[in-house]
Amino acid sequence: MSTIGDLLSKINLTGDWRVDEPLSEHTTFRIGGPADAMVFPRSIADVKAVRSLARNHGWPLFVLGRGANLLVSDKGIRGVVLNLSTLNQWSLQGGMLVAQAGLEVSEAAQAGRAQGFSCLEFLNAMPSTVGGAVFMNARCYGAEIADVFSQALVLDEANEELVVPYRKEDWAYKSSPFQNKDWVIVETRFKTTPADPEAVERVMNANAADREAKGHFRLPCAGSIFKNNHAFGAPSGVLVDRVGLKGLRRGQAAVSAWHANIFVNEGGASASDLRALIFEVKERVLQATGLALEEEVIYAGDWD
């Protein structure tokens, strides 16, 4: 859409922007049609300016990190995609790790290790930015973001800066106070604990090795497709496996042969085939067990 490009060129962004940018280059599934425009902000002022421009012209705005836990339609995303991966600075302030939303969680974990403290090493090798991890209350290896979260700086509904402090009642499994809000997380503060760098590195290496062994990096995927529900008595992958759905395919989209809660793009898979595969697995597990799996993956863009 040339109009978006024309107007983006007039608001003096410090970051870059592109039109008709393929989302397949920005999602871990390697799937997704084009964004009308994609902006790579370098400052909070950039984020504010893009939000204001989008609102003034009635354009949808979608916030993107590393594109994990995300399935973008083959038709792409209308309006503006705000890619926060370029908002990626960190610092130490008063014993807190202060990280911008686009910082990769592995880089944040390495920052902690190098400075001699424990903080986010449980997320090492997860393909996520800090903002995405906070939004989803990312959890693995017995820990979750809520355990170390102190506060976040967001742009609220009015595009004003708002500090959101930790409150226990706002957090739950894969749930955070940032979901279902018209907010953009731009910076987060995390609590830290002094720790031996070598001990932290051992934990980080073990977590990365475990992800490697589980096949998270063999083919393009989004990690776990379904949330685990402890009331079901077994992880979602075990339930899918019990129904005999490992290897089930739609086109080039498949339930992986090595982990039934990891769906993969075997090369050229369409978003439509992958979503149809997810729906089929949900239905067959429901019919066989009476249990309704809930997606962890988020659907974005234009869907029929």
C-alpha cells in the first residue's frame, strides 16, 4: 500500500520500514503472507509515532517480536506490523535487569550470566523476545516469567507511558496482565539473584541441549502448539500421541514424529494447511478423550 509508505516516510522515524514485507521471513514457522508495512523502531518515540499514525488513518497495528507462537495467514497482515526486534537494549539498574521488549531472551540470559546473577536462564534457547515472553508468561523447566518479573513500561490505550508493577493476582499459567489489552510492552524490569556464572552457564547449556534433543530446531516450528492443562492428567503431547497422531499431515504441515505437541513445516507448508491440521488434531483428541486442547499458538492476519 503506497499510502502507508508515503506517510511513514514523513514521520522522521529513527528506525527502518518496509512495504509488502513477507511474514515468512519473521516467524519461526517460516510461514505467512506479506505485511502491508513493517516498521523496525529504534526508540520508544518511534513506537509512539507509528501507533499515532496508524490510529489517525484507521490502520490495524500488529506487534511482532521473533514470531514464535505465531501462525500468520497466507494472505498476510493488513495495516502496519511493528517489529520490536530492533528495540533490544539492556542495562543493570539497582540490581534489576532492565530489558527492552525486543531483546532476545537468550541474550538477556547471557547478560545475567556475564554479570554474575541468575534471572532468565530458564528461557535460554527459547526463540522469543523479552516482550513476547512477558506477554505469554513464558514457562519452562519449572520456572516462569512471573517468578522474576518486577514491572513493565507499556504504552497504554492513549499511547501514554504507563508503569505496570507485579501483582500476584494478575498472573497465571501462560497468562499475564498484558493480554487482552490495547497496550504495547516496550521495557521490562526483572529481579535478579547473585549467582556463580559457571553454575548459571551449566543450567543454560542443559536447557539448550534439552531443546535440541526434543527436536525444537530440526524443522521450522513454533514450539508447543497446545497449552498443557494439568487437569487432563498428562501433557498435551502425550494425549496427541495416545490418539496415534504423530506424523499426521496436511500438505507439507505435519505433527512431528519425535514430539506430538510440535507441529512442523516440512518445506513450503501453507498456513491454511497448518491451521487445518491443528483443528483436526483438536477434534480427534476431543472425540477420543473428551478433552478440549487449547492452542498456545496465536493466529494472525486475514483468515477465511
